[in-house]
Amino acid sequence: MLTNPFYAGKIQSKFTDGEIIDGKHPALISWVEFLQVQEILSGRTGVYKVKAETPRFPLKRHIRCAEDGLPLTAYTVKRKNIDYYKCNRTGCKNNVSAKKLHRLYAELLDSYTIPPMLLEWFSDVVSGIIFEEDSEHKEQLSLLKKQKSELESKLKKCKVSRGMGDIDEDIYTTTVEVIQEKLAKIEVEMAKVKRNLSNLTSTVDEVVATCCKLGCLWSNSELELCQKIQNLLFPSGIFWDKENENYRTIDCNQALSIIQRISSGYKNKNEEKSENFSSNFKMCG
């Protein structure tokens, strides 16, 4: 039990190409606990040790054969140490090098890149979406500011009353202490809320940065992040068309699809301007 991933809710067999995948049966122990046990056992007795997944084949089961819709599997020609993806349907010759698929996939992701001239606009759009969803924090900050202003006004009136001799020293001291204690608590709460809003700003920066270099990010990430990017853009997977030697999208994340159209439109306009400039230059010559 301690060395079989089955008891951690996983399956590994020849039908999964040796890959450990999630099973449909209930787990008796968590996957984290299972890995911890393997680490202990491998160091003590040298028995079963789970190998960490590598991004050698990040597109496995994400890409489908355009002819029959089957997910592509992967293998390595050990003699040459060359990786390939292939369709397992009998008679199908959809077999292509991993290097080629990875390069073209990164190029596809780059088509969703935001043009430099539109970065500020895109940042504003993302900010609007994120901050709108976090309106609760903004309302909380607004309420705290109002409470702070009211307390500061009371503190000022208290000082004026003391200066005019309307209240004695003891009442003044007690009142000021109570107000200052409340102000201190509000300052602490405001700092927390501002920190949350600051984190949102970082989130905006991260989203914008990610959308500016999707291809590069995917090419240099670990398996888990690669798959997150893939599933974000193409939740239903993507087809590989061997006839045209390129990808064919099934469906795409709607937001990122809009980004691609904007990016393409921007590039096309720039190309048109460049062509018009060249034509005018020739005419002038």
C-alpha cells in the first residue's frame, strides 16, 4: 500500500503511457502524504520512488489529431534522444517531433501578445475588471476614511473646548485618549485594506506581464504552469493538422480571443501604414 499510487487515488499503467494520472476511485491517503512516504522509503531501502513530472511533453493529451480527434501521446527515440508526439489510431500517420510542436505552440501563444502601444490601455482594462470585483475593499476603505475624518473633527472640537475652558482637564484627557485609541485602530484597519488594494495592483502587473510574453513564459515554465496556460487559452484542447502542419483551435478563452483580434488589427494597421508610406515614397522619387 505504501508504494502503490493507486491508494493515493492515482493510476499508472501501460494504458496511460506510464504516466501517473488521477483515478476515479477514492483515495485512502493524500497525494502529498504518499510522496512523503516515498521519499522516506527511497532513502531507507531504495524501493519505489515516484519521479517528478517534467515539461518534456507538456502538450500530451492537450493536442488532438485533426483527423480522428484522439489525443496525441508522446514517446522518445532513445537511440537519438529525440521526442515525438503521435496519434495512436491504427493507420494514422500523424507523427511529429516535439521540438516542432513546441516551437509552433509558442508562436501561437505569441499571437495573443499585447502590442507595446496598447499596454497602458490593456492595463487600465485589467485594472477596471479586478478593482470592480474588489469593490468591497474600496467601500470598506471609504467607510474607514469617513470614520477617521469624523474622529479627527471630534478631536479638534475637544481641543477647542478645552482651550475655551468649556471642559476641565480630566474630561479633556479622557476624551482625547478614547478618540486617539479609536483613530489608532482605524489606521491599522486602513493599512490592511490598502495592503489588499496594493496586492491587486501587483495582480494587474502580473496579468499584463503574462499576456505580454505567453510564448516565452510557456516555453520556460514547469509542467504545472504550462498546463495552466494551455487550459486557460484552450480549455477543450487544440487540433494538430498534419496536412497543413499547423494548429487548429477548437475554442479559445473569450477574453484572450479579443486580445488576439486587437493585436492582429493593430499589426495590420501598422503594416498598411508602412505600405502606404513606401508607395508614397516611390511616387515622390
